[in-house]
Amino acid sequence: FRGILEPRAVVMANSRFEYVRNFELPDQVLLNTWIVVRVDGRGFHKYVRYAHQHHRGIYRHTWYSSPHRFTDTHGYAKPNDARGLHLMNRCAKAVMQEFGDIFLAYGQSDEYSLVFTVRKTTNVYNRRSTKLASTVGSLFTSAFVFHWPEYFKSTPLTYPPSFDARVNMRDYLSWRHVDCHINNLYNTCFWSLVHTGESSPQDAEALLRHTDAKAKHELLFSQFQVNYNDISPMFKRGSTLFRTPDKSIAIAHVDLIKDETFWITHIPLLTPRQDDH
């Protein structure tokens, strides 16, 4: 991919068709701002989703499912599949190895948020958001397909996976971290009810619909003898990849909200270099 990803100037020949360049929209990300590219799997978990649709002041609730549920088709363990999460981590590492300006990445479930440094020298693709999103998204997808056999040795891909990407830092990552915790707690309860045969998917959703975190913890412990605090940190916290001072890429499963040690230890990552001013 190196030859593909290196930005280069494109000079159009003088012709009557050159006017199409005028239709390109200016979409450069401002200097001295964080660039976060969020990559999200398409059609990975479209199963028993409860959609809230707002129309003319009325909220409508509808069930929907998808004939192409990637995780179901490829035998993912529920509620968490360590193989899939390790594969996602490997894809994020591949993107970080290609883009030296990405110094931090956070992943959970079928998504990853990759953070480019705030330095003025960060000028990949002239900071064009559409180019960054499309390139990071395509590289992540190709890495997913390439490394799939390493993690799902006995499960061949039956159809191509796809990821969309958008250019959207501590607060942003904390938001994704909270989303990871909420989703994993819900999914752990949901699939515990379904796997044991105590509830159908619809009944499990109805049971959990109005429960808070405390009630979900109590349900897991009282009915399934599961202490949520003992669940793998990768499942309930997600994965954080970051570039160390020696330029290597490390991975951790830390609490990005409460663990001040992580931010204190890596505070140079969030401080612009003196030569950037």
C-alpha cells in the first residue's frame, strides 16, 4: 500500500474536461486541530436491533434484522469473540504502521477511532477529510481480509466485509469508552439470557429495556453467577493502541476515564512539540 498511500500532486492536462476540478469541494481539516478517523463495520451486528425513529414529534419503535449479519454468518462467539477483537487490533496496527502521524487508536466491538497528531506538520493528503476517511477505511478493510485467516483459521470468509469511515480527543475517546461499557454490559446480559434458553431475543430485550447498570450487574450475578468486574478488560474497556517514544506500537486495555495514570504517562502525546509553534 505504500505506493498507493503516498500523496502526490496530480496535474491534469489542459483540456475542455478540466472544468470538473471546479466541482471538488474544499474539505480540509483546520490546522492545530485533532483529526479523528472513526472506522465502523457495516452490517456486523444487525440482529434484534430496536430502532427509535422520530417523525413529526412521534417516536416509533421498530424491530429489524438483516439477511447479512457478518458476525452470525461467520460464527462469532456471543457476546464477545476474542478472535474478532484481536483481528480488529491487528488491523488498527496495520493502519498505524502505514500512517506515522497516527499516535493513538481506540477500538471496541466492530469499530476503531484513530487519532492523528495535532502538529502543524501533519499534512497527509493536504488534510482532506474525504481522502483521509476513504484511505483509512479501505486500508482497514483490506487488512481485515488479509489477516482474517490468522485469527479465524477454520472459518473462511463467505462474503467481503466492509467498513465505513468518517473524520470527526480525550473527551471523544471517553465517549467511545462509555459506549463500549454500556454495550458490553447489555450484550453480556442479553446473550446470557438467550444462550441459557431462559428468554427469546425479543423477551430478553423487553426485560432489559428499562434496567439500569446496577440492575444488570445484579441480574448477571444472581442468575448466572457472573461478576462483571471479572470480565476481560478487552471486552468491557476496548483496546487502546498508542505510539511509544521509541516509535513502537503498544496496546493496553485501560479505563480511559478513571485511569489518570495512562494520561499522565503519555501526556507528551497530547502536548504539541515546541517546533510546531
